Amino acid sequence: MKPIKKRLLTPGPTMVPERVLEALSRPTLYHRSPEFKEIFLETRKLLKEVMRTEGEPLILTSSGTGAMEAAVANLFEPGDSAVVVVGGKFGQRWEELCRVHGVHPVVVSVEWGKAVDLKDVERALSENPGVKGVLVQICETSTGTVHDVRGIGELLKNFPEALLIADGITAYGVYDIPTDEWGIDVAITGSQKALMTPPGLAVITLNERAVNRLVESPKTYYFNLKKELKQQQKGQTAYTTATNLVVALNEALKMIVEEGVESVARRHSLLAEATRAGVKALGLELLSNSPANGVTAVLSPEGVNGQDVVKVARERYGITIAGGQEHLKGKIFRLSHMGYVDQFDVLTGLEVVELALKELGYDRFNFGDSVKAAMEVFYSSNL
Amino acid sequence: MKPIKKRLLTPGPTMVPERVLEALSRPTLYHRSPEFKEIFLETRKLLKEVMRTEGEPLILTSSGTGAMEAAVANLFEPGDSAVVVVGGKFGQRWEELCRVHGVHPVVVSVEWGKAVDLKDVERALSENPGVKGVLVQICETSTGTVHDVRGIGELLKNFPEALLIADGITAYGVYDIPTDEWGIDVAITGSQKALMTPPGLAVITLNERAVNRLVESPKTYYFNLKKELKQQQKGQTAYTTATNLVVALNEALKMIVEEGVESVARRHSLLAEATRAGVKALGLELLSNSPANGVTAVLSPEGVNGQDVVKVARERYGITIAGGQEHLKGKIFRLSHMGYVDQFDVLTGLEVVELALKELGYDRFNFGDSVKAAMEVFYSSNL
């Protein structure tokens, strides 16, 4: 049977609800109109609610990487040092951003798939007095690993000079993260992950400490956060924002608030648990020792190239899952369950994995094994 | 009568065709999927056709300002000099971008509303040997003025070291610009102007000379053009692109190619001519001595604040036109006729100007005077 439907089970872009697509396709608004200003200010308010912060959310027209660059370029002076947790592709990105902007990265290297050991972060901070910030992912998407950012926040009480800058691109909307309570000074996210909106917008929040640390003349014009802050407090942006995407994000955030941030987090926790149970029932192992709730990275069984699983899923079944990146390419595949995803989507994802693995010669399971395990998790959850 | 329809007659964002909005709202694609790659490569090809260049168009997820920053950060080394034509808000932006990136701006200052005198550009080049580029707007949107970029291209034959870097954000899709023939090495445009797509994408094209000048380690990570070029030639992007917007842009470019780039330019020329005839028939004057075909800047008559014209048009009639910026605020209003605009839209724009002016006390005309003048232009054009 040839696929007639396309399904998107990648860790971003993710599936976008019909309601959000409808909002996206409304006639374009003028970015300086009172009508748009109102939507923009409401969107910022909704972001504060979803991200649980009293800080200032700034909406940028860029991918999440743009917001990461904005953080590095606006919160550090060249010559400053920052502790950088590097346990995957996005940790590497922090490190690369530091180098471009003349920030000295004190790298805490973590085996890909492992969560960072808080003792290593503490050691890096102790051995490098005067460090101005810690750069970390809440979820390292490339390995499907969640780091203990709350723990890092605790640690930082003893290092008041260091800002906690957390890339939550695949964490916000997956977890219920009390940003302020955890001591996250700067939180970053993107539209195209659990926020259920097409790609093109990034968000960076700044608490008061972070606002006070914004440098006067950053070496970036487009990502000048001082200028953005001044504008966005008035419902404006420094440069033309992606108005249709903002209207879509507004709608998506309303959906999250309607479902309830806590409920959304419980749903993701359950989707992840069921996925993990499913793949284990096939005799497979997870890459991560601290698996994230937004995306599950699965070690491809011996003799099966993870890229082939992705290929079969897409070409034969119309379902897009993700492979591994860098040295994990071929060794893993990743099932995302982030955003506009329910239990049947998770079961579909497991089914396609079963079908692809059978075709690729791995057959230490019977059809339906992963589905059974996942359904049992769902059924007993009472959610 | 209360307005029940909204009409957008601003110089960006502009009205988006229903067909493009439909494309925008198609289910989100994975940016690394073969399906998206094909669309992306086709979009790049369409851009080459519309922009008439054999250079490399790079699509960036940002406003046009992002592409301007990319040009300055990737084509100059700190300490280089560039001639900058400053005759409005966007000329100023070039100058500011130079300062952020350590490029010395040799400013050719032009009265706002005037086109640059080529002799002044030539003098700046002669007096500053070793200048590495000329930064100019094809249309200076803030004043509705078109500069003679073709002439600058001619001049530069005697200054082979200098790249011609042209901001065509409100020029491409308005004019039929033979980019390569005019000697434009780097051309910039944005999605939300005459390209009839919502805001969020910018385009920068590089010819071979420009590609060879890309610096190895630009002081920007998100806008690293060397990295983008390598990816985009394969139909990829360095970071997640705004996939829905790319699909929409693809559709809009197809519409332009179907209508024909030359026909599109003739349409804009006529819309502009009719607008100019209309406002003159009301006894009003244009700001510009070299009026652009995408937007007409009109001097507000004595005793009438241009911002009030904008306000009445929007609040009473649901029609958004633009005011003046910086020191022109209050002194002008701007009618855009760029992109998805036909003769009836132009007539509507003139009508609302008539209505607003009457209400604001300027009555040296009879209702319909501007409409008559514009209709005569349209009728006699045989277009």
C-alpha cells in the first residue's frame, strides 16, 4: 500500500494543528498596526504564562540558533568566560557561538547520550572564578537527553556572577518548567517544536539580572536585544517581524494554555514513557541515560543502519522520523513525540519502526509487541 | 459606514494573494526531507529568474535587515572602507551596520527624497582609494525614491575593487532589474514586499566575485554566508528555515513568473504613474525628485499632519497606509502599490486619501478628482 498521508515525527519542525495553520493563513497584518500590536503583546503574555517567568520574552524572527547567538552576543563581553555543557550537537553550537563572539568557553564535556554530572559543572565553576555564565541545553535534542538544569540553578546560588542561560528549544511545551524558580536567567525556545507552530520564530526571555547585563554595543545589529526589549515592551519589534507566524504562535500558545501547561507536560511524560516501553519491548535500547520527554533516541540494533530505518519509514510509509547527527549518524534513530501529538501518533511511530526493522532484517520481535507495551502504559495511566 | 474589510497599502508587509496564503497553510514539512529540498531548490531557481541573476540566491530566515547585516559581516573585514549612500532611513541602516562591524563608512549624504548624484559617488570613490564596496538602496523606501544603481554599476567599472551591494528590498518584483548586467554583485530582497509573501524571509544573492570575497570567519554565526552557500547549493539550510514561508514564497514567485517579470514591472510602473497623477490632481506634491514605482511618498498639505491622514484612513476606513519616518514624520504619507495590487486598489487608496484630507480640513479638490486623473492614466495605457 502506497502512503497517501504524510506524518511528521521529527524533533522539529513538528506537526502543526489545523487551528494554527488556519491562523497562519489569515491575511497579513501590518506590523506597526494597533491590531497587530495587541496580538503581539498578548503573545508575549502567553509566553510568560507557558514559560512560567516574570522575565521579558523577546520574539525574534530566526531559528532557535539566532536566539542562542543573541544570548552570547548580548550578555557577554569579548574576553569573558562561560561554562559550556557539551554533550551533543547543540552543546557544540554553544561552544562555536562563544568562539565567534570572543567568549572563552570552559567546556564541560559529556559523553553523547549522558546527562551532565553536576559535580563537573561545579568543578568548572570553582576552577574558573569570574565565569559570567553557564550555557546549557535543558534537552539536548541530538541525543534525546535531559540535563538537570534545576540542579545547575541550585549550584549557581554559590556563583552569583554567572547567569544561567538555558536552551529550552525542545523543553518548553514538553515540560512544565518554572523558569524563575529554577534560577534560569535566560531561557530560549523556538516556534517549531513543542510550541506547535511552523519554524521561523525564536524566543529568548530575560529576567532582571539578564536585562541589567545586556551589553551597550553588541557586535550584532539584527540581534540587538537592548533595542528589541525597548520595542517589544511597546508591542513593536526593531525590524519587521514574521507577522503571520506570530499570529500562528498566538493561537498555538492559547491551545497550550487551554489544555493547561501541567496537563501538556503530563501528556508528554506519558507519550515518552509509552515510546520507551514500546522500543524496549522490541529488544532495543535507548541511547540516553536520562531520556527526554520530547524525543526518544533509540540505538539501532546490530546490523541495521539507523539511517535506513529513517529511509524506509519515509519512502515506504510516508512517515518522517529523524536519524542521528555527527558520529551518531547510522547508530541511532529518533522518534519525536513533541507538540501536537497524541497516543495514536506514538503508536503509529512504533508501528512504522516495527515495519522498517522487519524489512531491514531485524526480527527479534512479533508485530505489535511495541504497540502492546505502549498501550499498556497508556491504558494504566488514567490520563 | 463602519469598515468591514481591511486593506493593506503599506510598503511592507503587503497584501498576500489567497493562493500564497493557501500555500502557507499547508502542513509543515521537515526541512531535511527530500520533498522540501526539491521545493527549496526550485525556489532558488525561481529567485534567479525573477532577480535575473546567475548568482547564488541565499534564503535567510530573518527580515531584510538580517540580509543587510549578512552582507556587511561577510563581505568586509574590520577596517575596510565602504561608500554608503545615505538618503533615508535605510541608507542610515547601512551606515549603522558598518559601524557595528568595524567597517569605515564613507558616507555620501543625500537630502531625503532626492536621488543620489552619481558625481558624488564618483568623488567618494576617487577620494578613498581601496574602498571595498558601495552600499546603496535601489529604492529608499522611507522616501519613495529610486537611486540610479545602474549608473553606479557603470561607475564601478573604474573601481574594480569595490563590490556593488544593492538593497533591493522594495525594488525586486517592482522593477525588472537585470542584476548581473547592471553589475550588482550582491542583491538583497525580502519576502514581504513585491514578492507577495508574508514577512520572515530575506534573500541575498552573490555573484562569483562576491562569493570569492566571503570572509573565512565572519563575526556572525547565524548569518554565516559561506556555511549557508554550501548548504543551500544542496537544497539545505545551515539552520532550520521557515519552511511554510518558503513554500509560500515558492508559490508567489510562480505567480510572478506566470505574469512575466516584465509585465509585473510594467504593471507597477503604471500603478505608480496613476498614483502620482491622482495625488497631483489633488494639488499635492511628491516628496521625491525620483519617485519609485513601489511606493509614493506624498507631502502632506499645509495644516494637515501626515500621521492624521494615516490615522483617519485606518480608523475610519480600515485602510492601512504608511506615514513618514524620523524627521519626515507628520510631513508625508506613503501610498504603497507594490506586489499584489491592481488598478482598483490604487483607486481605493486615492479615495481614502481624499476622504481623510476632507475630514482634516484640506478641501482644495472635489471628490473624485484623483480618481479621474488616475483612471485616465489607466485607460490610456492599453495595459
